Amino acid sequence: MFGADALIYDYRGELIENVHMGYICAVNRSNDVVLQAGDAGRRIFYRSASKPIQALPVFARALHEKYGLSEEECVIFAASHAAEPFHVRALESIMRKAGLEECDLIMKACYPGDEAHRLHLQGQGSAPRKLYHNCSGKHLACMLLQRELGGDVRDYWRPSSLAQQEILRVISLFSETPVSDVALGVDGCGVPVFAVAVRNFALSYRNLVDPGTVGDGDLAGAARFLVPLIHRHPLYMRGTGLLCSRINEDPNLIGKGGAEGAYGCALKSQGIGIAFKLQDGSEKAWPFLLREIMHRLGHDNAATDGMFEELCGEMIKNDNQDVVGRRVIAF
């Protein structure tokens, strides 16, 4: 469908129960495609996988220095946090330092994605908060950028706002896609979301870790600043035990997922950017697919390999932890 290839077969017993269709593209420093499945020209939405890239204008303008932000607070601008207590403390600290108001966030109030914190708050009768939304760090970054550019902070989410127009420019630059070819939609949290071809999605992650050719020295410096921070504080990218934190424990990998099956990552030393999307929107099989991609691209890290296997291995188990099927790479 839509130029997608079969990426993963899920067997239950000897019967194929699910076929995960999708797209994969990996691009090296020479702009050569070194791995591909499906139509690499198919446009897909980044969803939250754009966050490490769209956070860069904040650092290009040294707003982290202007407001005295910690390294952890910088990382949460690029995160889809689970609202564990340490995430919430970082977000509250950003608001205090920068003089931002939670009421100006446009998403609805919710409870944390982290189950333990959610149950604790609900048990205490605590009300939901906008700050608990997994995208609140991204929104605070947009608010800072909007104010710095001279716009009304409360308009930060509008596609026509100064902040969103600058973010669109940065997505265009890093993905090597003309602004007119970047498709726009509305993300789950209410701000604009961007779509580019799978190959260009991969290029944007290649440029994130190897930004010398993006043509903007301030943004290149911002990328060189942010990537090491993510490695130093991976828990602030997602949360305890979760893939987007675990993958960034590997000093040679940068990775960030988005809703509906989209994922972007890069092999730093090899200068390879990778993007994929599971067409059915599945996220559960991400680690299984990432493990295979890393093997094919020659990335050998026993700890990372074991992490992928731990989060989603070949064997499919039922609720009693009995093996009832298996996953098989299809491409």
C-alpha cells in the first residue's frame, strides 16, 4: 500500500498474524542510500521525531544561556517525556527562570504518561496539568522562540507565528527539502507537524549529527551543542526504561520516535541518518526493527543490541510469558 514494503512478519504458531508494512531509508555522508525498503520518496510526518531538530533555533540564539537553563532542561525541549517527577521539576524550573505561564500552553490538561506517577497523583486526588503532557517541553521551547522573535507568546502554536515559521525553515534546511515541499498538518498536541520524504527524513538526522553542510553556522553549532547533552541526560528524552531514553545511552546513536510508527535516528561515527515508518502506526516492534537495521549497517554494540532484544525480541510471548510465536524480518 502506498509503495510500502513488508518489514516484519508476526507469527502466532505457524500462521502469519500480522504483516507490518512500511518504509526505511538510510543515507550516508555522500548522500548515498545505503539501506532502503519501500518508497523512499513517500512523504511521512515526523510527528515527535522532529523535536531534536526543531529545538535547535532556541540554542542557536543562546536562549539557554539567557535564562540560565541546565543541561537537563535543554534536553527536555527535544523530548517526549513521560512526566516522571524529575521531568516535571525540570519543566517547572524552565517556566520560573523564563517567566512563562502554564496557562499559555495550548494542550488540554492530562495526567502523566508514567504509570507510577499517574497513579500517585490520582490517589492523592491531584488535578491534571498541561505540564504533564509529553510535548510540553517542545511547547516551552516554542514559547521562548516566539518571544525572542518579537511575537506574542500566546500565539506560539499558530502556523503563521514567527516561531513556527522559523521552525519550518529549520526543518526545511536540515531535511534538504524546499519549504514549499514540506507538507504541514496539526499534531496531536495542537502545533504544526511536518512531513517530508522518507529519504529527506533520514537526511535530517544525518545532518543533525554531521551539520557542517547545513549552511547555517548558528544552527550547526546548536546541533553540536545539543547532541552531546542528549547522551549525558538520556532519561530526559523519554523516561525510565523506555526506548527513546535507552537508545540515547549508546554514545554512537541518536534516536527519537514519533506517533503513528515514525522513527528517526543516526549513527554518529558513520555519518548515517536513518528514518523508518511502520504503516500500521505500530511502535511496539520499533526495537526489533532497529536491531536489524543496526546489524545491517555494521553497528556492533552488545549493550545496545541486548537492550533492543529486551524491549522487543524475536519471540512473542503471551501474558503468562509462554512463547507463542515469533517475529521475522521481511525485507
